[in-house]
Amino acid sequence: MKKRKRILAGIFGAVLSIQMSGAVLAAPEASEEEWRYDEVEIDMHQYDVGHDAGDLVDQYDFTIGDGSEFFPDLPFEDSEQDFEENEEKNPPIIGENGEVIRTAALDLREKESTDRLDSEGWKWEDVENGGTLILNNCHFRTEENFNIVAEGDVTIVLYGTNTIDVPISSYFFRPMITGDNFTIVAGDETGSLEFRNNTGKSLALERLGIAADNLTIESGNIFSDIQFCDINYFFRQEGGNLSISVDEEQEIGIVLNYSNHTDSKYVLSGGSLEIDAYGAGIYGAAEVTGGEVDIQAGVGIIGAEFVIDSADRFVIDGRITGIYNTAGGVDIRNVGEEFCLRIPDCKYGCYPILPMGNVFEPEPKIQEADYTRVNEAVAAAESLNPKDYKSFAAVEKAVKAVKYGQGVVGDRQVIDGYAVLQKRPVDDYADAIYAAIDALEPVPEVGKVNLKKVQTWGYNAVKLTWDRAENADGYRLYYAEKAGEPWKYVTQIANGETVSYIHTGRTTGKNYTYYVRAYTVEDGVKYFGSYSDGKSGKAVPKQVKITKAKAQKGKAALAWNKVNGASGYRIYYKNSENGKWHYVTQIGKGSTTSYTHKGIQDGKDYYYTMRAYRVVNGKKVFGAYAEWKQVDI
């Protein structure tokens, strides 16, 4: 295993020292407590916030090498005899549930093929430059500084539930499994592996699950309540479910040794990753092309490079920041609806992505959000007629809330008290519009009024008549004096059975165009139907009624009823039913109700008619002709 430096502390000091919102955050002063690992003393009060992790690495050259450097107290050498002697000193024990627990370390570097599936739950199949380790309900609980060590390419096949109990160690960063290249695969659907700290004590900075050059997880369920791994080059997760829960202050879920190997990277292409860590979720470069990610940590990812190109679920809840990018850039490409970076506590400036020194170099590449669904939703809303619904306010509000021009992560946003970096708000715009459309309630149907006629009803009134509209509880009437002018309200009739109305106070001879619409009432709210077609009419003096037409020698005596509002009358005659009317006279008083036509000839028939008039602005406005009366001379 290659020699490499370890970062112990200062990670979060570097993060917290970043200036946010114009202020430098100050962390509590470190205590005077000294931490001791392998006779190396670290006075932690020297390394408060603001110091880069490299400061500590450079001063204290912590190393992990191979052979005796890595395991200074190896209980045996690389020989079958030593292996057997170690097993004799550490025989298997029976656990509380009757299971066999192996207490001796398993060194496979020079181990020949061995089958102990029946007795201890493991089998080693040795091949050139590696081998296959089969674990079937195997349980390790060794007091050694490692449980399994191997070299070359090793495949670990899991059947059933396999457990490695993590012991207390006096050594700094000791892995439970260590070697060159490991591939983990489930032999069946129950295959699992658990690294379990059941000591009841903190193992922060002491123990980790796997240390290797390369690690691949193809399938299986893996659980760890200590730091899961430290990988020199590539950690590929192609499937399976990896769940890590570490709550110690300095603990990290996954560590990639990119300080010494710039091409080291965690690559997730399938399966799921779940991390709950007090410190960082992932320390190192990361690339996500598939699979689900859920990380809750102080910092979700501290890395040289971060790439996501996956529409699967990706959620980071960070107490300080979501992604702390030290170098190499951030590239957010294709993401799905469940992409979210957020800082729930929102205490330190609420930056989902934070660059080293507040400067991104290079600038993050962030795909612009896809607004296709949003545009379709807006078009659907705009195609509706708001008047067809009881209330259209919720739809209008949802459309108005749409903000265009956001990237997948958009600008820094605070939504519901959270600092959020995600695509979800863009899709939420469309969802909110469609939800508002689905919740629309159409107005009750009410028929269109058929306005039949507008007729004069005297010199200052008109009468409107219409057919009863379907489902009508009442009507509203409007009129316009000229085409193109705003309508004026006339009245409301609160009876759906009423089908006429007399509009008084009109100017004689002036034309008015009328409109009527019905309404229905539901839950105390009026809902209106369509307006009727317009019909016009005007007020003129009423038709005169001739009450008397009597022949006398050489003359005819006429009488009539007085017409209200009349300024006078005009009288006409003809000598046959189909003859031509001739003007007789004009009477200039509206109160006059009789007239004698003289100078007529005996032996002829005379037919009389007349009409009232009213003078308006110097002009005569005439009413309808009276029904004619015949006089025989």
C-alpha cells in the first residue's frame, strides 16, 4: 500500500473561516486538551478556525504505509505457521445468540485456499494476484488492529448477515479491512456487511472500515457506524446500498486520498448512498451518474471536483454548506426533480455551494433549468376564461410566481426558511399551476337572455321585454347611449320569473341600446350568464286615441284623449281607405283635446288620424299615428 499523508483536522476550520454575508464566522476557541496518537502530540488550540488542513498535515507527517509501518504490532508474520499460532491464541467464541465469532485476524496475503464456511462462515479461494473471500453469516470480533488484510485483486462475496465488531485501538486510523483492490458483491439478495462500533466509546480518528487503493461495490447491503473507507484512487459504487452513520465531531463518511492522488474519485453509477455524519459526508472528488444520494452532514461534500449527471434522487442537507469546493470545479448537468442542496439551519450565510476563499476557480457549470412543463402549464392557464370559474385567483397567483432564467440550481434562494440549491422549484411552478387549474370550480350554468323588444312607453320611458333565461334567479339591465361608449347600469331584478321592465326618465326622441343578462345565486354568490344581444328603442309621446269623429253639415267634429307630455298635435284626413293623407292642422297646446274640421264636402267619406308631438331642443318629436276614424258627410 502506497505511503500517503492523512488530514486530521482543520477541514471545518477552513470551511468556517470563509467570509459569508460580509462577516467572518468565529468558532468557539479550542480547549487546551491535547490529543495523543502514536506518541504524536497535537495541541488543538493552535488550530482554530481559519487554518487550512494542509497546515496540520505538513507539520505532523502522519503516514500509512505497508508492513510494520502500517501494522506496528502485527501478531504474526506472513506464514501459515504464524497464522495457525495466532488462531490458537485467539480461538472462536460463541456469541450471545449462539453464533460463532472469529476472534483472530484473517491475513490472506500468503493464505492458501481454505474452507471454513461450516465452522466460522468464511471461505478463501486463492488465485494468482488475489482471490475470492466468501462470507456467509460470518462474525469478526478481534482485538487486533485489523480483521482482514489481503493483497492483489480480491472479491468479497456476501451471503446472509456478516458483521465486523470494531475494537478500541491505541493506533491512529486503523482499518478493519485493508488491501490493494477490493470488489464487494452480494451472493444472494440477503448479502450484507456491517462495521459495528459496539464499544460504547468514541472511535473518531481511530477506526475505519476499508483502506485500499481501489474499491468497487457491485451489490449488497453495507452498513457502517464508523468512517467507512479511505481510498487512494477510485471508489466505484455500481449498485448495492451503502449506509454510513457517524456522529463524532471529526468523523467523515467516505475519504478519497486526493491530496496525494489527484485522480482519486468516488463514482456512483447505481444503487444508493446514505450518509449521516457530524463532519463531512464525502472528502474528495465525486461524480454521480446514477443512483440515489442522501447526505446529512456538517458539509455534504468537500472535494476537488464535483460532477452530477443523473436524474435520480440527490439530496444534501448540510449544517454549514452543501458542497465545499476546493479546486477542480463544480459541474451540475442533468438532474431530476429530486435534486436538492440545502442548509436547514441556515446559520452561516446559507450557501449551498461554497468555494475556497469565496472565489470559484473555475466557475461552476450549471445547466439551465428545463421550463418545458412550466411553459405548458402557463399556456394551459392562459387558454382558460377566468369568467367561467368561481374564482381564478389561485391560477393567476401560480402563474405570476414563475421566475424564468434560473439554472438547475438557480440563484441562491431561501424557500420556507431553507437555503436551497435545487431544480425542484422550477418543476414546482408547473405543479402549482396544474394544481390550481385542477381545483377550479366552474360557475353554475345560466342561460343567455333573449331580449325580444325595446318599445316606447310614453314621452320619457321605454319598456324592455325578454324571454325567461334558464336557471335564472334574477337579471341585470344596462344601456348605452352611443355605440362604443361605456354601458350604464340600469337596475337589478331579483326575480327570475320577471321578464319585463319600464325604464323611465328617458329623453324624448333619444335612442338607447339595451343589454340584459341573467344570474343565478349559489351559496350567496351571484354567477352571471352571457349578455343578450343589444336592442335599441326610444321614448316618444304615446299614440293618440281618437274618442269622437262626428259628421255635421259641412264639417266634422273630432275629440281625443290628452297625451301626457305632448306639446301639441297634428291632424290628417283622406277620402278613402287607400287614399292619400292630407294635412289638416297643427294644434300647439298639449292640453287641447278637440277640433272641428270645417269646409268639407257633402257626400264624401272622410277618414281622420292624428299624432302627438313633443318639442325637444326646438325640434318636434312625434308619436305614433292614431288609429283612423271614419266620418260620413
